[in-house]
Amino acid sequence: MDFMVALPTIIRAMAMGAVPILLASLGEVFSERAGLVNIGLEGIMAVGAFTAFAVGKVTGNLWVGLLAGMAAGVVVNMIYAFCTVTLCSDQVVTSMAINILAPAVALFGYNLFVGSNPDNATGAQMPSIAIPGLSDIPIIGNGLFNQSLLAYLAFLLVPVVWFFFKRFRAGLSFRSVGENPQAAETLGINVVRVKYVACIVCGALAAAGGAFLTICYTPIYTDGIVAGRGFIALATVIFGRWSAVGVMLASLLFGFFDGLNVALQASFQSAPVMFFKMIPYIFTIVALMFFGSKHGGPKDNGKPYFRESR
């Protein structure tokens, strides 16, 4: 494989592969900053992917499909919020249940939606928008600056999230709740409300990441379309050190290995496909080995909050 010839393809695949991971990771940053570890991103993304696909197909408007997918993601994550925030159940067990339930619901809905009409199996895709001048840059221009509007919005969301946590009082409240909810409550912060808001944002963004897969990445929904990206997003949050900018860089890195996987498949067609598909996940394990050992997240992350323990 001539690397320089394949580089434009890798860069384009990197940018597209990074978007769903980035959106889900930013949602998880909100959740973990509020002290909630939600490993149910995979399930939320699956529901968002199917709902956006189906509603976009029925209405003929992919933006309506995107909003419907985000709403569905919020509904699913409210189950997690009620169990973990109100009932104080174990966060890992509850979110794993979401990972089992949500994809099954999405697949059931897809089978009902398609039924005996194969025309319903294919939807539409958002068009790519080339940025004049930038898209003409050799090698990287077409890959980075000829993307869908949703991809651009995902990357524009990064400085917004960074500014929110660094400069806004509400962002500081999130960080306080994740570090010491008892102290935050004594300062007048409604800890339960902050956690519920975090779940709403997390559900919406993770579902948007799933929706990207069916309205931008490919015009179809299939069982397993998320393909572990929800778990990669969790690793991305750790790798990016719970920072919006760090998460973006980590998402691009994971996206690069996804793009490398695509290029290698095209160059070595006789080799087993699954061998190349392993590349992003191998890197995920390696990243967790080196960056996940020292916990740098919020101190109260993953712990249930009991108001009477103040």
C-alpha cells in the first residue's frame, strides 16, 4: 500500500469515524463530570441510530430524524437516571442493562418498520458541504473540509463544551457535584437536578452520535451498526482526561485507526476483513492500559449519592 496515495482516504475516513465517537464522548463528559459513569452509550447510540433513520425516512427530513433520535436517546437515558440518581442503584449494572435492552428495542423497531417492504431498508444521507478554499488544500482538504453539516457542528461543539465547564457557573456546578456532592449541596447546588440534566445532555449527544451513523455515514440501519463505538467513546473520555479538547484529539486518533482499517481493507482484499476491523479496538485496549491505570476523573465518579448522608 502506497501510504501517501491512501492518506487522503484515511483522513476522510478518520474525520467521519471520529464524529460519532466525539459526540458520544462529549455526552459522557457531562455525565462523568456530574459523578455518573454511564457505560450504556452503546445502547443509547443504537436507539438514536434507528430512530433517526426511521423518522428521517418517514418525514423526508433528516434534521427532524436527528432531533427524534436525540429525544429517543434522552428517554432511554432517563431510565438510567431514575435508577441511579433516584433509586441509587449501581451505575455499572444499570448501564449494562441499557446496553442489553436498547439495541434489542431498536432491532425490534427496525423489523416492524421494514416489515415486508424492502424500500424502507434504505434512507437518505446528509450531503457533504465543501468549505471554499479549505477543501482545496492538498491531501487533507477534501477529507477535513468536505463533510456533512452535522460533522462540522460536532467539532464546533468542542469549544462550547470547554467554555461551559471552564467559565460558566453551571459548568462549575457540574464539576462540584462530581467532586464532592455533599459539599455542593451545602453550597445550595441541587445535586439531583444537576445529575438529571447531565443525563439529558448525555442521552441527547450519544444518540446524535448514533444518528450520524445512519443519516451521514451510511443510509441504512443494521443490527450492530454502532459496532462498539460506545465503548470506544468511554475509553476516549479517559484518554482525553475528561476534557472537551482532549476528547476531540482522542476521537481523531481513534478515527485515524478506523480510517487505517478502511484503507488496509481496500489494499489487502484477500486478507480476512475482521483482522483489520480489530485495529481500533486493539488501540482502545492499549490506550486504557497506559492511560486508564491512574484515575484522573471526578473524585465522586460512579458513587451513588444519598441526600441523608450529608
